[in-house]
Amino acid sequence: MTDHALLLVNLGSPASTSVADVRRYLNQFLMDPYVIDLPWPVRRLLVSLILIKRPEQSAHAYASIWWPEGSPLVVLTRRLQEAMRPHWTHGPVEIAMRYGEPALPAVLQRLAAQGVRKVTLAPLYPQFADSTVTTVVEQAKATIAEHKLPLDMRVLRPFYDQPEYIDALVASAKPWLEQDFDHLLLSFHGLPERHLKKLDPTGKHNFQAADCCRDASAEMLAVCYRGQCLRTAQAFARQMGLPEGKWSVSFQSRLGKAKWIEPYTEARLDELAKAGVKKLLVMCPAFVADCIETLEEIGDRGREQFIEAGGEELTLVPCLNDHPEWTKALTTLCERA
């Protein structure tokens, strides 16, 4: 059987570290209504203002972590693709990016032209958010409809609490957690609080509560990104045997002045250093591949901030990347989907 493809989709990356390529990428990313959920004229104005200075700053950040083979995110997603190929026996394994190249619409059209008739679409995001999962699924559906592609599409749903994913997280992080450390910070990507509020079926949920979604209905938890992140962290800590107080959760990558979900990673780095933590481990379980948010934001700037605040050592635990246990776990999750 070669007619059932597996399509791994990640966020994407600029084509290069040039300011022009970074500006093009940021424009595509920030103009997505699932990312900045404002009316088009307001979004266009806001993004135009962001694009005055941001591309140059981001180009410098990308240049500091760029690999000889290209963008770490794209390189690592390609490595995962290669690792998945022997395990997915139903057809080709391809990758696509929501922003940048290889573009998701072009990959879907190419698969249909090759005679593929079924696609398992795997957005590589453990936790659900409109700005990650929904935008990928909707773009794929729109492409299939617009080009009348004869593709039957199945979608891998968020897997934040699936045993295979937690097992893979534990296996990949274990070598770092077996070393001497004072505290583990699980830093997830942040989201504006309004992204969660507009999906809240109750209209009353407290997205800042320490026990967010602890007793929530399945309907509520399915759309609560913060609750899903806390479930991931709790399952990981439990399986690793980490005692209370040895680990905590935070949210990184804020942009703009809107209210984002808390606690903020920047604030936690200062608090932990001031509380006497000297050796800090940081994991980023919202990402399955290392990228600018892990390598530069945490590995470079975060380390600098922590040491300036009085800490001694910040060690970034690598993402799942192409770890053999993650390859096996992802195969199982996609087969199930």
C-alpha cells in the first residue's frame, strides 16, 4: 500500500537569516487571523507597525542559532521525517510548514498528483490552540476544497496526556534529570488570555488558577491550552518521580501588551534565582523540535537573565527532536489517528 501518506506539519521558519526573508516570514505568520485574532484592517495596521523594527531584531536572533544545514526547526523536522519512514508502511512520509517552506498547500497538491488518496495530517503540537492546531487543519481543508483534491484526510489530535508522548518525554529528558540540579522549569509557549476566553464554553473559567482545569469537563479541557500544559507537566513530573517544589511551570514568548497566561517564564527565572536556585534545568514541552524559542529565547537569553539574577547554571534540555522513543510514540499516535 502506497496511497496513504503521513504528513508531519510544524510551524515553520524564515528561508534564511536575511532581514528580507525574516520580514516575509513574520508577515505571513502574524497576518494569520488565528495568530492575531483582530479584524483585518486592525491586524494589518498592527503587523505593519511590528514589521518596522522586529525583522531586524529577529534576524539577529535567528543568525545566532542557525545551523550550517539551515533552520534548526526545519532540519530537525526533516530528521524526524527520515526516522519515521521505516515505521510508516502505508505510503510516503512528508513534512510541511504552516509558514514558509515547504508550504502545506504545495505539499498536499504534490501528494494528490502522486496518486495518494489518504493523508494522516499530524500537526506537531502536543497541546491544543487555535494558533497552532486549528490554523493547520483549516489551511489543509481549504486547500483540499479549493483545488478539489481527491484526498481523504485524518487528523492527529493533540496528545498532551497520551502515555506514549509522556513516555517519550521521560526517555528523552532522563539523562539530564539524572544529573545534579536544584529545580526543573517546564516552560511552555504562552498565549494571549483572550485566545482561551473566546473558546470557553462556560464563559466563567479562570485561566490563571494554579489548578486550571483540574476538575474541568472534557469539553472544557479540550479547548483549554493552559489546562493541557499543566496536565502534561503533572504527568511528566509524576512519571519522573519529581517531588513537589522540585519543578514548576511557566509560559514564554510574550508579544505585545495584551494579557497573556501566567506565570511568565521571564519572571520565574528571576524568582528562582532569588530563591537560591543555582542549577536550573529548563524543558520546553510545547515544542517537539528545538527552534528559536528554545535555543535562543531560553538557551541564550534565558541563561543570561538567570545568571544575572544570581543563578549559576541554566541547562536547556533538548526537545524530543528525532529521539527513537519519540519516533515510536509518534508512529503509534498516528496509526491510532
